[in-house]
Amino acid sequence: MFRNPPFMVLEEDEGALVSGLVGRIWTLRRDYPTLTDPHEFRVWARPGTARVVFAHWVDAPGDGRTTLHSEARVEAIGAQGRLGLAAVRPLVRGFHHLIGSEGIATAVRQAERQLQRL
């Protein structure tokens, strides 16, 4: 899900995925520039946009239990970026529980498929 455009894989290893997205995330036009490599994400600084990083990783302490962690961070760039982000903040607060549950449901389905292969 976070491996295809408009997302850019920033880092990945077994049990962890960090992806990024840049652009005007508050518009309905899907105004997300295509990035060519992780360095381009790191140096992104176009005023009036935002950088968003999504991190997902698995913690398996060795006792048979596994915990899936997900975290997102947003950095608004410039005054217009801060205004745009402020405009969508109430929507994110109101619907964040739905956004989070879809990712968890997908992770559970993938884990169940992997267990069936064993």
C-alpha cells in the first residue's frame, strides 16, 4: 500500500517499511509530485507543501507475541503549507480511527496469508 505512487519507499527491511509523500496533501486534486529517490524526499522544501512520513514496523520480543506499530509525521513547509495543513487537521482528528483501522486490517490479512503458506 505504501510502496506505490504517490508514496516513495524511503527505507525497508524485513519487518519495517518507511514511506514518504510530498505535496499539497489538503487538496482533492492529488497534488503529489513524483519523487525519484529517498534523497529527494529528505531535501524537499517547496513552500506551500508538506512532507509526510509513514513508518510501519513489527516488534517480536521472542515470546510468541508480535506487535505492529504505525506512525505518521507531517511537516508543513512555509506559511501556505501551515495554512493548508491547519485546514485538514479537523478532518484528520475526526476520521483518524478509520484511517488507522484500514492499515491494520491489511496487515492482518497479509500476516494470515503468510501463516497459511507455512
